Amino acid sequence: MGVRETLDGAVADTVGGGLRPPPLRMEVADGRRMMVRQCGKPVLLARVDADWGGVRVRRRPGYRSPVAPLRADESRRNTDWPRLFADRLGDSDCGPLHAGRWLFSVRTTLPPYRRRSSPAHITGRTEFEKPSRSN
């Protein structure tokens, strides 16, 4: 990990190094194919159905979580989740972090999303949109 900034309720880490793909990453190819690669090995293969209505997934051996397991007693002691998560991802040699600035913070709610039905019956895709705020 490079430089760390402590912000109000958050942690910002700047990861150094050249611009290259992270060790844990998603790759896509023609033919509606997707792959999750970790440390050079394909660990998850997927293919989107022709009608875009589903995904067939095959897990391969070798995946390792980039975040070490957290023991219950440790979770009770440590309430600084952003720092803990940033430390664990930074210690991982096969994680998703690449060069750049990363912000770790706690979210207590997620933004509401609703299914947009208009193009789904034509394309077979399920699309989501963020609802507009009405004044």
C-alpha cells in the first residue's frame, strides 16, 4: 500500500505502481464469455445466454479470498471496518487493488433501484435504473 489518508469515517489509500491489471479481475470476450482471473489463473468461467436472460457459471479450483477470515472476537474488538478492510486488501497478494486511489467507508444504506421493464421484453435483458427524485 502506498499513502494512507484518514478521513471522517473513512480511509483513502493510494496504491502505487504502474498501470497494469490487478491480480483479481473480471475479463470479458466475444461470444458473451466472462472470466474471473486471480493471480494469472482462471477461477470462474461464465457465458451469458443468447437471450441475455441468464448466465451459466463454472467455478474452477484455486480461488482464494483476498480478505482473510475475520474471527468473531476480532470483529467485536475492532469497530474501524474501513481501516480493517483496507489493511486486509492491502496485505493480499492476489486481490483486486490496482494503482490508484481507493476509498474505504461504511455505508449503512444502499440507494434504491427498481427494475426497468420497457426494453426487457424486446432484448431479454433485465436493466436497472436509479429512480429519479421527485420534488
